[in-house]
Amino acid sequence: MKTVTERFLEYIKFDTMSNEDQTVPITLGQIEFAKILVEELKTLDMGNISFDENGYVMAILPANTNLRIPALGFIAHMDTSPDMSGQGVNAQIIEDYDGLDINLDTEKNIILSTKDFPELLNYKGQTLITTDGTTLLGADDKAGIAEIMTAMDYLKSHPQIEHGKICIAFTPNEEVGRGADHFNISKFEADFAYTIDGGPIGELEYENFNAAGAKISIQGRNIHPGSAKGKMINAILLAQEYVDQLPKGETPAETEGYEGFYHLTNILGDVENTVLRYIIRDFDLVTFEKRKVLMKTIADDLNLKYTKDTFTVEIQDQYYNMKEKIMPVKHIVDTAAKAMEAVGVVPDIRPIRGGTDGARLSYMGLPTPNIFTGGHNFHGKYEFIPTYSMEKSVEVILKIIEIYSEESR
């Protein structure tokens, strides 16, 4: 068997950055990676292997017992965040971590420090995989794929372990909020599922943000600056005015726990035309709707101040809080917690300050809580993952399968 670490180091070589403007068909990097995964699934003797026109990889490990066991699903996503390059990932392996700062890039003095990231100290003595300070690592979510694949490999190598039908899927475009757009629930065949897409060891999540994306287009008027008085309308300055109207202290850097936010993710433009892109997040659906209304109200007020249609707001919902769909079948969360405890992992049940494919899949009829991969600092150059945490994630997957088999006797 390949180890989960070996798989992970192979997978991160593929540049699978998603692209908000190219979702179907998926990016070439995701296509290349998906084909590799299909070939690997064949070596694991999985059945019903497919890579469809929308970029989804699916496979089924048939039941090897007549016990009436629920069909379990395990899901991870192939793409990496567009927030930072995933091309040419050069992973560094830190064995027997000494608890000191890690210099990721000596030339540029990019340091993974214990002051900025005190959670590093939790892993003293363990093996860490980090970036070289020039790209993200890709643990989100290639670690999840490696963990699922390794668990399936283990079952292949231990046919004496009884299990029901196990369904796996690797999805595209999760990082741009479209990972579940074309997910075929009936083809997947699972009764419920788990996304392996969480962060540090022990994370178990069944609550997530309600989420939307907003695009604010601002129309200015460019006049030669020498004769611009009373005529020029600088769209960049109007964008600044719009930003200043939003509530202070409600950004990702200033919120935690169940607090929502407005997050300016991109600003692009010039005097004539400027575009702001935001994501809107809140756990409470009523407050979530109020946030969307406020963004439109600010634009309406500024249009009265300037001219009609100076500001145009487009808002699109992305996903909703899965808690409502998980609670009727909360045994799937309880079983995951029980599995963690059985393999020596302390469950850390908390809300996701983000979202997973499972959020939307839950609303599509497939209840899907989220389990840790072991990674930290996703989407950037300070990303790292302990190999021990990946190994424990594999054990949790296998223990969940074992528990449902035992309870069906």
C-alpha cells in the first residue's frame, strides 16, 4: 500500500487551481488530475468508475456482506483556491519538528512563525509538510482525496473487513462555490456522506455559513484632468465611498465564531469603470438576508447622490447552512465523533466559517457533514499539514465504516 503521505505528495504536483470564469468544462489542470485519479481507482478494484462531462469523478466499492448497512459516501474536491498559485508546488518536509520558526523561503525571508501561528507548537516532534513560500500547498483538498484513496486501498488489502456499499466522489470547482452544481445524487447512490475537507485534526462540522457573492459595478466618467472640474466622476473614488458605507468591524479579520462578515475579495478598475467583488457570510438566515439588502440599499442611496445606475449590484446565493438538513439524521455526526474517539482523536465540533460541497449537497437530499483533513492556513503560502493528522483521518474513515457495519449486525 502507498501511504497517505506518498499519495498527497504526488497529488500536489498537479496545478488544479479553479477559475471563477471557467467552471464547465473544468480547468485543464483538474481534467489532468481527474484522469490520474480514475486510473488509480481502477487499481483499487473500485466499480462504477466514471469521469463525466462536468468533471466529477465517482466510484463505488460494492458491499461484501449481506448485512443491511447504510450506503456511505466520502467526498473531497480536486481544485485548489484561486487565491494563490498552485503551480510548481515544492513541498518541504520537516521531520521531528523542533517547535521553532520555519523559514519557508530564506531568500525572501518568508517565515512560518510560532508567534503568528501558535498552533504549530501542537505538533512538536511530528513531521510537517509545508510550502516553500511561493505557492499554496494544496492540502485543501488534495489531503482529503489522499485520505479517502488510502482508506479504500486499506479495504482492498483487507477483504476480511465487512462493509456495506461505499461511494466516493471527487468534485471540481468547490473553491469557486460551484462544486455541487452538477453533482448527480442518484448516480452517487449513498444514503448520506461525509466531505473530507476540514482543517486541523479533530474538526467535525455540521453547521456552516449561509453564503452569497456580490458584484458591485461602478460607472464613472473620465475627463482630461486639466479640465475635469465639475465633470469627472472617478469610479475608483466612488468605490472607496461604497466600501466606507459598510459596517465597520464586520470583516473576516475582525470576526470569529458565529459572527458574519462582508469580505472584499477583489477590486479592479480605473476612473471610467471599477468593479468590487464581495462575499457575504452569516450563520443566521435572517441576518444573511439583511446583509444582502444593505449592500443594495447603499448602492441605491449613492445612486440618488450621483446619477441613476452609477452603482449596479448583482448578488447570487452560493450555499446555505446545512444544520437544518443534518439534524434529522444527526446520528451521522454522532457516529463520526464516536469514530474519532475510538482512534484517539478528540472531536472538535464547531461551525465552519466557510462552506463545503456538503452544504449544498445536504440541501439536494444528501446529508453531508464535514471531517478534518489535518491541514492549516489553507489558501496561502503559510499552509501546512502534519502527516500524523492525515493518518488519523484515514483511521476515522475506516472506523466510521466499521461502526456502521457493527451496528447492522
